[in-house]
Amino acid sequence: MSNLFWLTEAQMARLRPFFPKSYGVPRIDDRRVLSGIILINRNGLWWPDAPKEYGPPKTLYNRWKRWGDMGVFARMMEGLASEAAVPKMVMIDATYLKAQPLPGSTCKACARGARRPACG
């Protein structure tokens, strides 16, 4: 059984109206890239750790960065929340996010500024 996350066609149909228009060269499969972005964010992975089935990590990061700067993800959240019959407040729990190690940490690798220290 695969541990990969894939958006369904029904989910993609609800999200497509929020995508920016593509001009010139067609974008790489939106379903594949968006599923990869969700997996990365949901599991707190680093971009280079993305499974190869989602495409190159640089593509995932670039799409996440561009769409974030353009407000695409914010529009998706607002649009999906507004579809509810009863207005609801949407809250995102970010307690799972890892804090960066402090320079004065007891871990020697952290103190040296290692990019991915063994301690966490």
C-alpha cells in the first residue's frame, strides 16, 4: 500500500476555479504538484525529501512559493470555507511546526549551524 497522498478528481474540480490562468507553456500536472505540496506541508518534510512521484522538489517549491505570494492558497481556503451552509471560522493548528535550533543549543551540530542536524 502506498503512503502517498493524492487529491481526488472531485477535490481537484472544487479547487480548479482558484488556480491562476496559465499563459504560454502549460503547467506541469496541477494534481500531482498540489498533492505533493499538501504532503510536504502535512508531514513537515523538507522539499528535497518529497517522493519522486510528485515531481522535482524545485517544481513543488516554486509552485508553492509563487502561488503563496499570489494569494492562491488564501483564496482556496476562503472559497472553500464560504461554500459551507453555515458560516464557520477556519482555524489551522500549527503546533506541529518545528522550531529552528538556537545557536546556543547543547547539540554540537546545531551550534556549528549544520543544515540537518541529527538531533532534530
